Amino acid sequence: MPNLKDLKNRIDSVKSTRKITQAMQMVAAAKLRRAEEAAGAARPYAEQFNAVMAGLAGSVGEDGPKLLTGTGGDQTHLLVVMTSERGLCGGFNTNIVKLAKARIEALLADGKTVKVLTVGKKGREQLKRQYESQLIGHVDLSEVKNVGYNNAQDVASDVLSRFDVGEFDIATIFYSVFESVISQTPTELQVIPAMFDGDAADGTVFDYEPSEEEILTELLPRGVATQIFTALLENGASEQGARMSAMDNATRNAGDMIDKLTIKYNRTRQAVITNELIEIISGAEAL
Amino acid sequence: MADTMQFELVSPERKLASGQATLVHIPGADGDMTAMPDHAPVVTTLRPGILTVEIDGNAREYAVTGGFAQVTAEGATVLADAALPKGEVTADFLNGLVAATQSGAPSDEGNKRIADLQALGAELGLSV
């Protein structure tokens, strides 16, 4: 028979767990609001940027910069896997890693070379087990409280310097798009060679100052940074959303568990009393 | 002919200004230019400098540190790397940018950027 004292301790411990998960849920909700605002504030820039770039990219032919047209090969792929720095956010990191892993397997099966750059500790931990030899770098954002454009620039300059020395042909970023608190979609997006899906094809012919090529060489690296920045912000919102719903679930489960344990405790207590009574009565009868 | 055009000033982190402008003065990399409604379509990169925009007859000034601008007949969109209202620029902010440029490999572009930043500082009366 379970000890009454043990049960009591168990209930107390689940109760304090519930307090913690409840607090985490509220913190995540507050952070989510901020993350969503940041993502919303960054959207106009990304949209305008894409529109301009789509126009530019359309007017430059085959001999544009390598960042736009590619190196001509597709042998070496760089996957930039962006995950969170902290756990306890449900399947958020696992889903991103799962998508990246599927991609890695497909590329390896095609005989391609795969390199992985991780952003965020959690994804690195998960990928390290299986693909340690493919990991070529890691960007640590654990000290960063609010992701800013300069963080995205750091990641971008890491990627671009590797591209400049010919370490890879194609770069793809993996992150999670925030749709709602209960739904975040892991997504992959090719950033090098650049793809722009804005609809600037309204036939306007622009003058370029200085020249088209110079503008492109200046803007393309910025485009990579902008896409990474958008991805980081989406990831930030997704992480908080995922944590919020995970903690909501955890709080509810803890509540259920407390109810069950309390019933068990009461039954056990009753059984102990009944037992004692039986012992007393049978002792009295024996006299 | 329209008297105003749609003006947008955005930085990667937020939208700074937006409205119907009669005149936008842009510090272009190859020289300043003033865009008014029905301007020929042009895309230009920016150098660090002061961007002036007139909305409803009020001139507003912003310090931009670089980026690019797209001008069409109907509007002007400025995508700045970083932008601040003129009064909020501090010497520390500019010095930080100069230091960031200096930490890279010395180049003509780097030197020009530093010179532009210093000119911007001088215009604002800050020592850079």
C-alpha cells in the first residue's frame, strides 16, 4: 500500500510544478506579444526590399553577381538550421530539426555534400548526435535578449564569408513560420542563390545610381541579412507561441494529476482508518 | 499632375515614417537628389547623411546611415540600414558606426564611409 506521506509529498511536488509551468506560460504570453510586434514592425522593410529586388533581379540577365545567379554548381549545400536557445517549448525545435534532417538525408542520398551551420543551442544538440561531421559552425544567441538586425547581420556575414571562399554552392535556411499560438510551420527557404518572389513586373524601367551591378552587389548581401532577420523574428514568435501552448498543456496535465493523486490520497487515508478500526474492534472482541 | 506622393521610410526593425510628401531630399551615394511627384523612376544607394521630407508643408529631417531608395512617379520608398530623427542622433551612435567601419579591412569604400559619417557629424554639430 502506498505510504500516505509519500503521496502527500508527491502531490506537493506536482503542485509546485504546476505553479512553475503556469508562470512560464504567462511569461511566454507576454514575450509572444513583444515578439509578434517585432515581427510585424520588420515586415514593411522585408516586403519593400523584396519588391525592389524582384525588379532588379528581373532586369539583370545571366551574368549577374554570383549571389543571384549561383556558382553554376549544386554540389555543396549549406543548411542554416535556426532553433531556440532554450527548451520546454513543445515540439518547436524537434519539428525544425526533423525537416532539416529529411533534407540532409535526401541530399546525401543524391551524393551531394552537406554542411550545416546551426543557430541556437537546441538544434545543435539534436543534430550533433547524427551529423557531427557535417556541422561546420554555430552562432550563439544565448546572450541576446531581443534579436536585432545586427544579430541577423552577424549570421549573414558568417554565411557570406563562407560563400566568398567557395565553401558551398547553395544555402538554405530552416526556421519556423509563426501562424498562430497553436500552429507554427517549419519552413525551408533558399537564400543563395537569391530568390525573390515579389511582383515588381509592372513594366517600370528604373534608372540606377550608381550602376545596376553596383547596386546589386551592395544589396544582395543585405538581402541575405534581411531574410535571416525575418526568419529569426518568425522563429522568436514561434518559440514563444510553442512554449505557451506547451506550458498550457503542462499546467492542465499537472492539474489532472493532482486530482487523481488527491483521490488516491483520500482513499488510502480512509483505508488506513478502516484498517485501524478493524484492528481495534477485533482486538476488543478477542478479550 | 499629383501634388503629393506616397513616402515611406523604413529600417529593418521598424517603419519610421510614412505619409503624403511633396518633396523628399535624398542623400544618394553619387550625390544628393530631390524627388518630387512625377519623378522619373530611379533606384539609388544612400550614403550617411540627412534625409529631408516635406509632409503637409512641415519639413522633417532624419539621419540615415546607408541603405537605398526607390523613387517612382507615385512615391518614394527609403530603405535605410538605420535611421533616426535628426535630433536623436548622438556622437556615440556615429562613433560606433565609424569604429565598426574601421574594424573592417581598409578600403576606399570604408574611407569614404568614414568621411561621410564625419561630415554628417559635423553637420549635426557632433564631434566624430
